[in-house]
Amino acid sequence: MIDLNNFLAKEDKTIAQHNDDLMKCMKDLEILGYLTDKNIIKMLTEAIYYHDFGKVQKGFQERVKSKGKIKYNSNKEIYHNILSAYFVDEEKLENEKDYYRVCFAVLNHHDYCNAWEVINEKEEEYLRFIKPFEEDWYTECLEGNKIGYVSNDRETILVKGLLNKCDYSASGGYKIEYKSDFITKGLNNLLKRWQMKKPSADWNDLQRFCKANSDKNIIAVAQTGMGKTEAGLHWIGDNKGFFILPLKTAINAMYNRFKNDIAEEKTEERVSLLYGDSLSYYINENNKNKAELDVEEYNKRGKNLTLPLTVSTPDQIFNFVFKYNGYELKLATMSYSKVVIDEIQMYSPDTLAYLISGLEKIHDMGGKIAIVTATLTPFIKDKLKFLDAEYGEFTDESIRHNMTVLEKKLNADDILKRYNEGGDSNKILVVCNTVKKAQWLYDELSEIIDNKDNLHIFHARFVKNDRRVLENEIMDFGKTEHIDKGIWISTSVVEASLDIDFDCLFTELYELTSLFQRMGR
């Protein structure tokens, strides 16, 4: 019988110690209520026990003891994940399928190489590496690629994904998940602050609907200004949640709302931002606020999906649909998460296709989904039938818009006329369909407006630092309580999910869903 206390997994840890670290990670998932299926726990336990068994080979032990002086040599060593699969004992699992699932997880928990190519080409040669341990190894799982038949099973994906999640957490020395225990309290405190300004303030029908159906998939269609963000948070409750938004401008604004209004404290353990250059955003915010936050560590927590509430672009989460090596970790995390899709109509056809495909997979894995949007086209609603969702539409009786259609092109003279007639408090938003049009209008108005300091332009082609400054400026200018005079010329970057209020909107004619979004500003 092999004693794993006698073999190293890393320079400073035996295989047994490393396995114990993984088991602690698994236990944390159980304590948080994210892992409850007893059979999954059983399979994951066996996968953890066997995942580094292949490190008992002489070549690996010599290499790890050399502290980097000896490099990997295929003539003296086999990749340990391949060798580990030979040791999995079928008698410890409930049935043959579970055995294959554990073997699949162990064999593929690293992607150093194409495991099946290696096995098919060199199996006889590699068997000599485990000859000293012959009484402890089994080969049935690797005969005829039997484990390939279970590779797409829900249970296989969970075991493989959770093994990776525990392994990366234990090896990286970071917490596998942070407890979500602040969202409900944060919402209650937010309502109290509203009631200090307006004693009659309370949650509306949309928000109560989301809270009442927090254990179900939901589709909520509500007009702009009804508090869809707070509604989504009510639906998530004190659980692990993801808010998916289409535009970085909206994501940054949402992140700041969560950080300031909901998390209130311990932001680095509660809320994360997730998109391609989120680190640069953290660095700039940290410098601006003169904080002492370890932004690199904070950014890693977001990328490792460990924090309770994450605001993200779809590409950072839903790329698992392409089944890249290791995709199971992300999907396994989604299996115990609640995912809010905000403004689903904003996506391009290709993004929408993999988004809906990903939602279906999350649903199959056990995750919960909420579609919260101002507009929902019938064909998207039809594609979401698999959710079997509770559906609600929400509007109020207030007349929010007076609209005039001008049978001419958007021009500077009409905008300036409205601006001059509006008095001291007159906030005008101009939304163009192209950056070129926005730039042209800005130049035209610059020539004829009295005070150029009241004229601003914002679009997606600004460099990062300038764009970030402009984001903050338009958010501040667009606050309801901000009484001022000015013109902001923009593009579709301001359409969705920005909490800004303007008195008058000039917009070019465009497709209806975008027009509705623009009017909501």
C-alpha cells in the first residue's frame, strides 16, 4: 500500500498534505452550501485522493527534490495526471459510470499534453514507470477510451470542475470562496437611506416580484427607472451572484453602485469587477482614492471567481461554451451561482447565440438565471423557453416622455435652440449612431455655443484614462439632484444601465430597442 506521506507533491508539501489542503477547500464549499450532492462529494473525494498519485514515480520525486535544477524529461518521467489515472480504484465508487467520471477528472486535471495521444502511442513504454507500484494500479478505465463516453455528463463536468477549483485554490494559497452575507443587509440599509429623504419610500412591484421568486428562474420586463438593479439584487439575496452587462461603461457604474450602496465595507471580500482590463480600473480608482488596497490580489480574486458578487462582461463568463481546456471549472462554479442578465437585447447576434447557449448549460447544471430588461424581443423570449421561468411585466402610470419626431437630420441649430430656451437648469443629452456624427456635432456646436465649458463629448474611441474621466463626469452630471446646465454628445455607450437623468434627449432615428434605452436616460 502506497503511503502518500512519503512522497512530495511540491517542494514543501507531501502528496498527503496537498490532498488535505484540497479536502479543506471542498469542505468550505460544503459549509457555504454550494456543494450538497452526496454522490458528487464522494466522487470528488476520490478524485482528490488520486489526482496527484502519479507523482510517486521516481522521475518526478527526483525533479521536485532538485528545486528546479532538474527539468522534465519524457524518457525518465510521465506527466503525473496520466499516471494518476491508472491508480483509481473502481471498487471505491458506486458504479462503473462514477468510476469513469473520476478517471476523467484525474486524467484531465492538467492539460500538459493530449493525454489520449500519449496513451495510445506510448502506453506500453509508460507502464514501466508504475511497475514498482503494480499491485496498486488499475488500467480498465484507459482501455478503448471508455471514459470519453462520460465526458459531457453533468456529474463529470462537476467533478472535474470542482477538482480544478480545489486544486488551484490549494496550490495558489487563496480562499476558494468568500461568504455572501451582506446583500440583504445592504439592500435594507439602502431603503432606510431612501426613507430618510422620503418616508413613504418602499420596494416596488418589480422588486417584490424578484424577491418572492428568488428560488426560481425569472424573466422580468420593466420600464427604465424602476430599479432593475435593486430587483436583481433582491433575486440574488445572500447567495453567489453574477451581473452580466454589455458595456464597460455600465459595468464600471454598476460596480461602484454595489461597492458604495450594497457592500458598504470589505469591498475586497464582497464585490469584484471582471473584464479584460479590470486591473487598470482598480489601479486608477485606488490611486484616486489614495487607498492601500492590494489591487493585484483583489483582481486575482475576481478572475478566480471567488467573491460573492461579480459584475462582468459575457465573454469573461460564457466562454465555457467553446469547451476550452479547463472550461469545467467555470461551469461548475455557475452550477451553484445565480446569474442576472441585464439588457439582453443589447448584444450582437453572435454574442447572443453563445450567451443563450451558455444560459441553457448553466440551467442544466443547476444554476439559477434572471433576465431583467427594459425590452425583450419575442424571438429571444422564445429561445429562453428552456428556463421555464416566472414571467412578469412592470410599468407605472406616470407619463415620462413627450416626444417629437423631426423630419430632418440631427443638427446643431435645433440643439442650441432648446439649450438656450431651457433656463439655468437644462441638461441635454444627444445620442448619435456613429462616433463620426458625434464628433461633427461637437465641432458644430463648439463654433456657436456661448460657453464651451458646458459642452461635452463622450464615445468609445477615447483612450482608457480619458474615457474613465469622462465616465465619472457624465455620471456626476447625470445625477438627479445635480442641477446644472450643459450638453453631452454621446453614442450608444450611454444607452443601457447607466443611472443618469437628463431633461431633454436628442437622438438620431435607430432601431426601437436602442431608442427605448436612450429615452430611459
